Amino acid sequence: MNRLLWLVGMVVGINLCASAQYKNPIIPGYHPDPSICRVGDDYYIVNSSFQYFPGVPIYHSKDLVNWQLIGNVLDRASQLPLKRATSWQGIYAPTLRYHQGTYYMITTNVGSGGPKGDGSTGSENFMVTATDPRGPWSEPIWLKQGGIDPSLFFENGRCYMVSNPDNTIMLCQIDPKTGRQLTPSRPLWRGTGGRYPEGPHIYKKDGYYYLLISEGGTELAHRLTIARSRKIEGPYQANPNNPLLTHCSLAGQTSTVQGTGHGDFVQAQDGSWWITFLAYRNFGGSYHHLGRETFLAPVKWPEGEWPVVNGGQPVDTLMNVVLPTTSTQRPAPSTRLTTFSEPLGPEWVYIQNPDSAHYRLTKSGKLRLTASLSNLTDNRRPTFIGRRQESPDFTATTRLDFNQSLAGDEAGLTVYQINDGHIDFCLRQTRQGMTLALKMTMKSVNFVKKSITVPNTCCSLRVRSDGLMYYFDYSLDGTTFTTFDKVDCPLVSTEVVGGFTGVVLGLYASMNRGYVGNGDTYADFDFFDYVEH
């Protein structure tokens, strides 16, 4: 009888494990190019941040599924000069590694890199270090070897760097304290023939050095490929079953999840292997507006053999797998209601390096945005602060007072993808009085979609979405909302307006006029409430 109960218990336990589920993406919204490392029982992920400041968000988890934002690696202007970076530029593909008590983050600052902040010295690659992943992180240590997406590998007292100058994965040895290159750069692999071989990472397992890279460009043809060698310098032999992961295939072509690639392996405490990688979710057809997100998949990696991701099958938004740990950790409540009565959390970002004089938390608990002469399209350090849209279904609400303004000034709420792709729901001061307007910017198309006159300078603005449409509502009394207009989400997708990021919901103020009037123009925002459905 006892043996029978034991067998029943084993079967039930196995079924429970087999039915374990988690949802992809594990870090939703614009969080591309994930790099992961494990230190003891703790996991950390960093992501690209492109033109936004602070840069390189860093997340923590105990179970690979529930992640909490704990800060941004690059939080000082001296670490992150951005000049007039767009979402085609700025911080590309960071790698996070841990070695002998020190965390290393290595990345590329495209367009503003190099010790002079303009890339004039050649390479735009650099690394920063910390003993605590929450910071503080060091000043940049600049590196000689060029290309993008650099990564580090430590072995036997040596530190190796890989990156992709001239579309070739190159290896050199560096001094991790000074960044000085100690050996000439030597070619390792050019991939399997896909364009843009990039995102290299080296791992050592069972006497082989494995080189994981991305190919195909970060769109539909994105893929992960892998090669290996008995020596770190090569020669490297390609996996005969490449690509390791792609949805640009017969099996994956109908999936909502597309653009799978740019990954990083991690081994869990129980010895199992996993991979984090980027992908995007399509909404309303073949369009994605949330950006490239961070996904997770299991990996089978038998001794001496090639790794296999998710059993060779496409990765889904709902995964049925055996997780490496049954953690009691639950996702920390994301910051939803921001009242501006205390310092802002790490989820809030600026476009380029902010002018601190344009942002102030008042004693009455409001966020005061002083308008800049640059508007969102001009892209010269506009007065803007926002947070990532992390769900297709959400509501975001704010209330502002735009009493201090002149004709041509505007302030409000923006659905921002890139400087030439955004939707602005705003109060606009005209010579005839205050108006409420919905403005569209899509490449060279820039127009006011709808405008009405409002009786005062205080207004509540709300944007909500079901993943297919953005709906814009307003309220003059802060209680009763009226729908103002709606816009298709694909109009601010990467496929329409471009860029490497995703939608960021922002508050902004600008002086859209050819002169500076008497006194500063500013808008006071009472709160920002972001709710996912």
C-alpha cells in the first residue's frame, strides 16, 4: 500500500512539474538584446537602451521568470554622452559578466562613443565595472577593438573580448582593469552566410569553446547560430543543425512571436541550461510597436553535443516546461501611480542627456517641465520624461496645468517611438486661446489630426490601448472622460516609422516658435498613472 501511494505521489509530482508554465516575454516592452549572468542564486539581465538616459536597465530575479528592475548601469552623463542620438544610435547590445567579485558590463555607444564623446578615436566600445550590480558603476574604460555588441570571456587569469568589426567575429585579449589590448585581433568566424553576424558570446563546456552569434538582421530573418572549437582561437566548426533558433521558418512563420535572435545562455543552479533572447510580438498584422522584448526558452545540452533550444520547436508566449527552481519570489508591483512627491524610479527615462534645469519636483508634489526650444521631432534634448509601454493593453492618465505659456507652446502626453514617429496629445497655446490637439508625426508627414478649443489651462489626458488602437480621452473636471480620437497602433510601429526601440509613454513641453517670450514656459503635471489590463 505504501509503495502504491509512493508511486501515485511520484506520478502526480512528475505531472505537476511537466505542467509548469511561464509567460513570454519575461521582460515585456522595449527590452532588446538581453544578456544574462548568474551569481549564486541570483540572476541579472541587462538590455540595450539606445538614445535614452539613464542607460542599460538591469533586472534581478531568483527564478528566471519574475524580474524586478533594480536600476540603470549608466546613470551619469560622464558614462553616457548621447548628443543628438536617435533610436538608431546610442547604446547597443550590452553584455553582463561576473568574475572574481566584480561585475563587468561591456557595450557600444554608437554615434557618441570614444573618450571624446564623439567616436573620433575609433572604437566606440567600452566597459564599466561594479562590485554591486545596483551600482555605483565605474567610469567608462575605453577599448580598442571596434565593431558592435562586444562580449567578455574569462579563463585562467585571461580576459578575452569578442566583437564584429568588418562583419567578422574577432577575438583579442585585454587587460580588464585598463582596457589595454594585449594581443592582436584575430578572426574567429563569419557565421553561416546571414547578414550582420553580430552579438557574439563565448562559453566553455565539455572541452569545447562554443561561439554563439546572431545573423540575418534584427527583423524577420533574425536567427541564432553557433560554432565550436577545441581552442579559443579556432578554427571553429559550425553546428550542422544551424540555425539554433529562428522563427523565419515553416514551423514559426504563423507565430505572433517573430524576429527571434540575439541570445545569451545561462546555466541554472540545478545544472539545466536556458537561453534569453530578443523577439517581438506582432499586433494588427505584421507590425510591432512595443519593440523587441526579452524572452526565455529551455535548452538541452548533452555532454559533448550541440545545444538544442526548446526541443527545436518555435517559442511561444505560454511555455510548458520544468523550471529550475520553485521560487517563492513574486513579481514586485510595478510602479503604476507616480505622484511626483518623491524621486522618480529607475523606470523613468529621458531622450538624450537631460538639461536638469528643465525638470523639477515642486514642494506641492508636481512635476514641473520647463519647455525647451527643441520639440520632439527636432531631437535636440527635448523636455521629455517617460516610461516604456510594457503591455499591449493599458491605460495611462495624467493631469496638467499649462497656465504659464505663450502662443506656439505645447505640453502633454506623447506615444513616442522615434523622433520622426510619435503621436502627441497636448494642450496648445494659440493666439485665439488654449486648444486641445492630437498631432501625428510619421516620417515627413506631420499634421494636427484634431483640435478643439478648451475653456481653461487644466486638463486630464488619457491614452488607452487594446493592442490594435490607441484611444485618446480627456476630462476638464478630472472625473468624466470624453473620447477625443483614436489612432491605429501600427502607425507608430517599427515597420512604419523605424527605429530600434519601442513605444515609450512620455510627458513633454516645448516652445514651438521662432522667438523666446518673456519668462519661462512650463507645465505642471499632477501624476502619471499607468495600469496594465
